[in-house]
Amino acid sequence: MKEYKVWAFARSAAPNLPALEDQLADVMREADRRGYIIVNSCMEQKYGTEFWRPALFAMLTAVQQGRVNAVMVQSLDRLSHDIATLYRILRFLQNYGAVLITTETNLRYELFLTGLDARLLRRHNRKPIYYVECEER
């Protein structure tokens, strides 16, 4: 089994801090349950259509520096609701060989629904998209 050094990430625009804290706690519990190494975590109360978000950039910097090799979220929309922004984030993760792990959704299906699966495959001459299947609880 590959050793994942994970950055747990949570985002919500709702002004409900306890719910955001619960979201991050759920992701961290799932990372621990799967035996991943939690390197860091962050949460932010920002709209999913915004790209310039401090917590997002802290996580992407950790990926770029090789401190983490996996990003763990509840679902794809926790990274962004905007398809262009989401594509930029996923392409960045792909370029640095980082794995995206979702805890509550099937990432392959989410990528298919957004149309990003084909775009990411085309971009890298049919290299696979890096992800870990959602495990049944």
C-alpha cells in the first residue's frame, strides 16, 4: 500500500463555523482510519467560485514543495464550484503527482459529470488521473 502524506482540506461559504469544523474533522478521521499520515489541515469560509484563497494556496504550495502527496476532501466541490478553477487545481495536482482523495463521493463519477475526466486525460497523453476510490464504510 502506498504511503500517503495527506493535507486535509475543508471549505464552505456558509457562515456556520461548527459545520465547517465538523467537515474537516470528518476528513481527518477518515484519513486516520485509512492509515494515512496527516501532514497538515486547513479550512476556509470562502465561496467555491473564488480562486485566490489563502488556505487553498497553502495546500498547493505544500504539494509543490513535496511535503504532501495527497489532498483529501469530502467531495470535489470542496475545492471549487467553478469548472475552470477546478480544472486548474486538478491539473496542478496532476503535474506534481499528487493524489486527490474524496471521502464521501465517487471521484471518478464526479470527474465524469463535470467533463474533467476527458480533459485531464487528453492533456497528459492518456496518463491516468491520480485518485483513490472512495471506500465503503
